[in-house]
Amino acid sequence: MAHLLLIDDDAVFVPEQVRQAFPAPEYRVAVADNGGYGIELVRRSAPDVVLLDLHLPDRPGLDVYRSIRAIDARLPVIFITTAKTAEAAIEAVKHGAFDYLHKPLDLDQLQRVVSEALEVARLRVPVRLAETPSHPDADGAMLGASPRMLDIYKAIGRVAAQDVTVLVTGESGTGKEIVARAIYQHSARSQAPFLALNCAAIPENLLESELFGHERGAFTGADRRRVGKFEQCNGGTVLLDEIGDMPLALQAKILRLLQDQTFERLGGNETIRTDVRLIASTHRDLRVRAAEDKFRPDLYYRLGVFTIHLPPLRDRLEDLPILVQHYLRRFSVELGREVREIAPDALARLRAYSWPGNIRELQSVLRQGLLRASGTVLLAAFLPELPGASGNTRLAAGSDAAFDLERFIRLRLGPTTNDLAADTHREVDRLLMTLALEYTHGNHREASRVLGISRQTMRVRLRALGLHVAHSVESDDDDVP
């Protein structure tokens, strides 16, 4: 019999969900409605797995977790919470949580995660990460409770305390610098400097000086010695934003810095030693850039020790209400407006848009809407024109896709119809394959996982349908980071 302990001040709903997911007699579920009683139960009768709410009436969930770790550091603890910010998820995983679940609980997900935790408990595998001080998030771009964002928060929690290079990828406007700052804020270097430099925004002849500094007389106009970012930031963290646009000649110096933490100033021959953690970000595909001889493959492999990919906003539209509410509050204060809510039809228009500019574009649209707004509700009429937002440009509405399929069937129903089932299945396959590969950016391996079929089966179906979808360079290469 597996013994689960739930520590949560919800006396009815959450315990009922957990008991429903883990019924007796196979499981025994104990419930504590506050942190102190939960700690007492852990001491009294060690459970196999703990489900711990981050917000308890008598003390913070993280304090309870530390007390549980002091009793048994090997005990798997799964945090559960209603918090929709990155902070809670990052802190939970960073402090060694087995996983992090969001309320209301998804029973299938709960069963899967607890089953994995029970296996860990059986094998007594320690699941721990170093603890570092917490800091509030710098920006609402890290808000969201969608599964893809929760995975990103967990990834930040896992890597923040590990002093390794991190590569953050994603389209422009998705919040890559915010991720970099979150990694820094939750790292052991959080009290040291953090410096960000946009490699695409600085002319090539000045970028080397900005990074490594220069000696007096190194070039025309160099009338004094300049200390570069890597020297200024000794002991801290440097973000090289849009590193995919860095000149090849400069990439060699970055590679050396990563290898031995040494460099020379421009125009000098003194070897300078530094101690910096490097985080790089880019909206470009560095593998493609390397294949085109525009990026050094050896540098790419050094940067990709740990990669975090940020999804575009169109792929996490379930987070849109959270983001809109956050920015409405924030921008209303900035712009002297009293708008606190958004009308349903206005939110529907935002949902129907594909957001090529991602979070940055959403911020711009909401600012424009607030400047035109009157009253306390943001109406659709106040929003700027959004190309394609009036129609169903994506599958966000869902019902339109179902209507198209129904129309396909009805148009083919008739006295001479035959093989309609095969034709319909073929069209459903076409839609499934196309949307799955669009969702995974052409990654066949990930698309086959989402669809629940093998990659070989997917390739056969694609050929049968005559679909030629761009194949991601990541799809078949499991060994390259």
C-alpha cells in the first residue's frame, strides 16, 4: 500500500480529488490542513510521497518543505498551488521539488506524476537542487500557467543553481531576456553584476570593444583604456542577446572565454582572467546558421549545454487572459487610465490573432487600446486593427475546424458516394499531421510523440498524403544538444 500525505488547507475539494485519483485500499491518503501538522505527520509515519501546497495558513510551503527535507531529504515532494507566476514554479523546482502541479488539479497528470514519484521513493533516488535566495520576477512576460510555460519555469529552477552556460531560444518578443534574468536572479551569482548586450544592435567594429575592452591607441579615437563587459562583470552573469548575429571573428574569442575564462583587450597583449557565467539568446536557428558557415559549430555546442526554448504566444493562447489582466493593471497605472477589465469580444479578438510579435506586440496593442479607452472596461472598439483577427486564423476557436470537417462530409454524402470513411480519415490525418508539425516547428520526433505514433508511421502517412513538411534539423539527431 502506497502512503500519500497531502498538506493543503483546502478541507474538501483537493482531498477529494486526491482520494479519487488514488483510491483505497491500494493507496492510503493522509491529510494535514496546515504546515505544522504536516511536518508532525512526516515525523510520525513517513509517507512515500508528499503533496504540498505552497500557500498554507500557518507558514509558507517552502518553509514546510525545508523542514521535511531536514527529516528525510530523499522524500519526493510535489508542490501544488494556484499561483500563476513563474516565481513559485522556479522556487519549487530549484529547491528540489519532484514536480510542480497547478490547481485545479488534472487527475491524469496527478496520477502520472505521483506514480513517477512513488517509483523514485521505491528506489530511494535523491531529487535535490541547490538552494539560493529568491527574487521577484522582473516582468509579466514570465506569467502563465500553460503546460509549456510550467516546463520552462521548471527548467529555470533546475539550471539556475548550476553554474553552466545556458542558451535561450525563441522568436523575437517572447521574453528571452526575462528568462535570462530569472536564471541570474535564482543563481548563486545573484548578488554580483548582471549585464546584457545586444549583439545585433552594436556595430561590428564596436562590439569587440564593448565585450573585451580596448587599450589606449587600439584604434582611431581610442584615447584611453576601456574596460569591457566581461571584465566589469567579473563574478557575475553576462547575457549575449541575439548571439546568432555575432561576427564570426568575434565568436572565436567568445569560445576561448568559455573554455578558459581568459581574454585580451583589443590592442593589448595582457591576458586577463575573469569569472563570468554566460547566458546567450537568439531568435535564429544556430544549427542552420552553422550549416551556412555563419556561426561556429564548436561555439554552438559550447553554448547549448542547456537550452530553453520559449514558445510563441500563439502556441500558448491559454495564457492570454492572465497576460492581458497583468498588462491592463500595469499600463493603466502608467497611462493614468482606470481600465481593469476586458470585454469578452475584445478578448476573443485577441485570441483570434496570430501574434507574430509575441509578448512585445501584445504590450503595444494593449497600450494603444488603453490610450483610446474610456471607462473601466477595454472594449473591442478601442483595440487597433489586428490583421486576420476577425476570422479564425488559427485553431484557437476549435469549433470552426469541426464545422469544416462536417461540411466536408455533408458535401460528399449522396447516392453515388463510396469510401467516405477512408476519405474522411485521410482528411483528418492531413489536418492532424499539418497542425502537429506546425505546433512542433517541423520537429518530427516531437510531433510523433504528440500524435502517439512512431516516426516511421508518421513518415508513411505523410508520403501517402503527399505532404512535404519541412523537417526540423532537430528531429532525428538525439545526441546533439
